[in-house]
Amino acid sequence: MRRSILVDMDGVLADVYRRFFELHEQETGNRLSVSDVAGKLESEAFPYILKWVTAGGFFRTVPVMPGSQEGLKRLNDKYKVIVVSLATEFPQSLTDKQFWLNEHFPFINWKQIVFCGDKNIICADIMIDDHPKNLDHFSGETFIFTQPHNIFLSETRHKRVSSWTEIEKLLL
Ligand SMILES: [Mg+2]
């Protein structure tokens, strides 16, 4: 039987920071860099984030993470891929996220998508996520995808990957 793998959306398939930087600049006129936000949670780094993510449409406009379309397609051929996203906290995000997935990852069918409020309830063999809060309680193999908020994190059991090329090297 194929091994199952949970793949996060924001910060793994969706390049949310690119959009956060753009919106922050539109809002304040100030262009932030990765070093300005390194080590801070998204909510600390971007004071207007709640306004953005609670407004309908935000999750339709997020760019795709470089290499993720080809990479996920290849994982999908070898593993049972489930895309898992924390979404129920922001109900407007639900349809936006599903349409975004349908557009950019059309090979992921509706049975492969889980929108929830807590990832700790989901079991699988492997998990790829950018947030340690999702990975820490997962009993399978864990990969932490490098994003500015987790850049200084060390001494975890999670294998660090910084690109989709690295994910492919380790999992294919
Ligand atoms: Mg994430």
C-alpha cells in the first residue's frame, strides 16, 4: 500500500510571505525584507494580517511556491497525498482555498483535500508543514519547510527542507 503524506498549503504550496510583503507595502508604504520578519510568527510580523486573511479573496491571490506544482505532482504519483490546511478559523478562506487548489493543482481531487481547525486529529505516515505546532504532535515522519518564522528553529526531530527540490530529493 502506498504511504500517505500530508502536505500543508500556506507556506508550503502557497507562497504566502510573497503576498504578505506586497500587501504590507501597499498598506504602509514600507517594504519589509525576510530579515525584518525572521523568527517572528506571521501575526507578529504583519500587523494587518487579520484584516487580509478574513477578507474574502485573499487566498485566491496567493502565488504558488516555486517548484511545488511539479513536486506535488511527482509525490502524487508515488504516495497517497492529502492536502491539509487550517481553514475553518476563517470561513471565507474555505472556497478560496479550494478554488485555488483546483486552479493550480488540478491533479489533486476533492477526496484529497482536508480543511480543518486542528491538524493533530489527522493520521498519516509523513507530514510536510512550516509550523512546528502542527508537526510536534504528529507521530509519523516530519519535514519542516523553511519559512521566515521558523528560520532560527533548531533541535527538533523534524527534517528541514528549504525548497521543493529538497523535498523531491528526500522523498522520491
Ligand atoms: Mg503552513
